[in-house]
Amino acid sequence: MEADGIRAVLIAGPTASGKSALAVEIARRCGGTVVNADSMQVYADLRIITARPTQAEEASVPHRLYGHVDGAINSSAMRYAADVAGVLAELGQAGSLPVLVGGTGLYFKALTEGFSAIPPVPDAVRAAFRARVAETETQLLHAELGRVDAAMAERLKPADRMRIMRALEVFEATGRSIASFQGEREPGPLEGLPLLKLFVNPEREEVRARIDRRFEQMMGQGALEEVAALRERKLDPLLPVMRAHGVPGLIAHLDGTIGLDEAITRGQADTRAYAKRQVTWFRHQMAGWQAVAPDAALDTALRGLDARA
């Protein structure tokens, strides 16, 4: 492409909207590479239940940043942006158009708008901290946060265990409030570049039906066995990989606390709720993106690329 042409295509949308197939087709027609922008599809442990591209799709065009992170690692938007920066440099040298696709709005914002420079919490610090508070009730953790970081405790709900733990871990590792890092911004690797940004937005009922069908298909493809293997690792339940949609319910089934039908129903309901949140995020956080219906998305993308070639 010319220097002033589109430098990357960004495709967002709710889960089960067909955006992955769209990305593959754009990459196939334009000599591009599909790059993951989904926070759960980075994990090696979960291929089926996170709906990563099939082996046939991965063979049809190059794919990057899928399944490259071990589930024991707490990946982040900062790490993701650094990984993408490296891939973009490689693709630029090869002359391959990056086609970034996924449903994680925070990842796209990190790429295009930058992110707070919160340093990573060392694994040893995180492990020691979580061992210390494993049996501590969430409200007591919130009270502890109030003692060391009153400003952050004021922002967080007393029941929001995940964010309270994150704030406490950062304070434990750095001696600073997590809020103090939010003014220290790192630029995103795609910031300021000419981009084609599309949000694939099917009708709500269509997405809900697709989600339910897909979850049932995942079960037939071995999702339960995949989650059973993850369960055997006995990882920290607060790790992102342990909270992937469908995973908690299937683990509860494997633990004998609920039936399989209920686990499937929970997974479907959690995923439908997530899809709704993805659409809400787009409406409020992703200014400058073009919403397109699935059947018009490919033509819209190709016209956009032609117009800026």
C-alpha cells in the first residue's frame, strides 16, 4: 500500500457476530494477516470455548497472537499492545496488511489511544499476596484498600473483588495508588495512523440465537474436556482464563455442584450478557468507528480500502 493509505483494518463487534470470518476474507483478498484483538483468545489453554479461529481458517491466511499466552499468566492491555507493536513491525517489513479483529474494546483503545503505564505486578508478589488473602472476604479487602489507598477504595464497589484485588496488588508491588499511574500515559502502536475501523453489529436477537447455537456446538467439539484440562492445573480462580465465558459453569459441573444442562445454560446466558456489554461499549467508548450490518461489512471494508489506497 501507499504511505498515505490505510495502515490497518480494525474489526470489532459482539461475540458470534461473524467478525472473524470477515477478517479472514479481507486478509485473503488484500494479502493481509489476521491479528487477534480478543483478550480470551490469547490463551493457549482455551481454543474451543473462546471460539478461536478453526485450523482451516488459520491455514487459509496468516494469523497472529492466538493462543500465545499461558493460562497461568495474567495478560493485560499493556502486554497486548507491546505484542501487537512487534507484530506490526514484522508485517510492515513484509508488506502485509494487518487486520485486527476481536471483541475486547479495551484492547482496541490501547492500540489507538494509548494506555496508563501501570507496571506489571511481579509474579512472586502476586502469588504471595493472593495466598495471604485467599480466605479473606471481599468487604474486608475493600476495607484494607481504604486504609492504604482511600481514593481508590472510594471509586470501587465493596463487592468488586477483582478490581479491589488489582488495586491492592499494584499498591503492594509499587507502594503507589493504581490511580496515580493513570495520568502516565503510553502511546498506542496505532495511534495517529490512518485506520479503517468497523463495528459489525447484527440484530440483537440474531446474536443471541447465534451465541446459544455456538455454545452447544462447542460442547460437541470438546469444550468440557478442554475445561477439565484447565481445571486440573488448579490455577488461581481470579486469573482471566478461569473467568472466560462458560468456564466457571463447566468447572462447577465438573466439581459436582450443578448439572451439565445448567452449566450450559449459564454459559449461554453469560455470553449473551457479554455481547450486550460489547455493544454498549461501542456506543459510548469507540467514537469514530463505523457500525455495519454483517451482510454489508465486506463491501464496506473493501470500498474503504480502495478509497484510501
